[in-house]
Amino acid sequence: MKQLMFLVPFIALGSSLHAASTGESLFQENCISCHGIAGQGDGPIAKQLNTAPTDLTKISARRDGVWPMLEMMSIIDGYSRNTVPREEMPVFENFLDNEMVEFDTGNGEVVLAPSKLIEIVEYLETLQNPAPTRYVP
């Protein structure tokens, strides 16, 4: 019984700890070395790059409060390499090779999209400061 009582605080603590979302985990595994823990472009290798990493917390602020979901998906998946600057931004193929889920493109059309790609872009939305006020697909 003493052993069980010893474990109760740890069980309670464990149940209250923040569990990282899939998007947050993907961000931690793939993005913080350049963009930093908070996404502000100050990761440990940022100064070694020719192009400074983008401050990911100001994406919607730079677009007058609009959160550009499809544009962000395109930048991360590397399909559209015409977004500048991105010369040193890697293509994250591991975000594309997974379960496909339905995604509403915003124009009434539902398409299949990689769930990891959606998860990380939705996580980036949570980093926005200030929060987005409008949305486009």
C-alpha cells in the first residue's frame, strides 16, 4: 500500500502534463534547428545559413491578419519552390508519406491531403502573434 501511495502524486502529475500535439512534435523534430523553439527564426543553426529563417510567429501579421493555410502547406511540402526566400529550406517529404485525410480547400471542394502536413500547419497557426483574424485556404 505504501508503494501505491508513493505513486499517486506521479500519476496525478503525469495526467496533468501537456502532451505535445502531432504538429508540435513535428515542429520540434524538423523546424527548431533553424526557426527556434518559439518559431522566431532564432534556432541554433540560424546564423550559419545564407538566408535568415523566417519568423514563423508573424506569418498572419505580415498578411494583415490572414492565415494562408494552403500557401503554408505548399511551402512546407516543397511542391511550389517559387516562394522566396527558401533556397535553404528543406523539402519535408516525410510529411507527405503518411495517412491521407479529407481537407476542405475553402472553395467547397474537399481533397485528400497528408495528415502530417495539415497537423504542422495547424500548429504553426497556434504560434501566430497576434492570432489570425481571417482565414484563406
